Amino acid sequence: MGMRTVDVEYPDDALTSGLTEDQIKALAREALYVKLYEQGAISSGRAAQLLSMTRWEFLDLLGRYGVSYLDESADLDEEVRRAQP
């Protein structure tokens, strides 16, 4: 699977707030992969791999961004019916 690069502009005062350029880049990567996961474009496992973290760490990260790792659109009753023999 190929990878592409995205350039992100940010204001100079982001650096004066105490963040380093590397921290800003890491934050942008986190936000991108969280959003891609939220939109269903990437799995939690793949996002974790790309962020060099475990899947559990990525699921924790989702919580910090206010993104649910549960498929809230799923019909729970239907899922239970399919799971029963």
C-alpha cells in the first residue's frame, strides 16, 4: 500500500505556545488518522500501526478526540439475533 504526504499550514504562534514543530506534526497525524477512522476509511488496527501504537492505545486516543470506537449505526437487536444459534 502506497503512502502520500500532506502539507499542513499552521500559525507561527502555535510554536510560541510551547509546542515544537515535531509535536505539531504528530498532532496533525493523530487527527488525520482519527478522522479517517471515524469516516470508515481506515481500520483501528491500521491507524494504530501507522501511528506506531497498539490498537488499544489508538482506541484510547479515539476517546480523547470524542470519537466512539463502537459502530453506533449498527442495529444491536439484529446483531444479537444473528449471534444466537
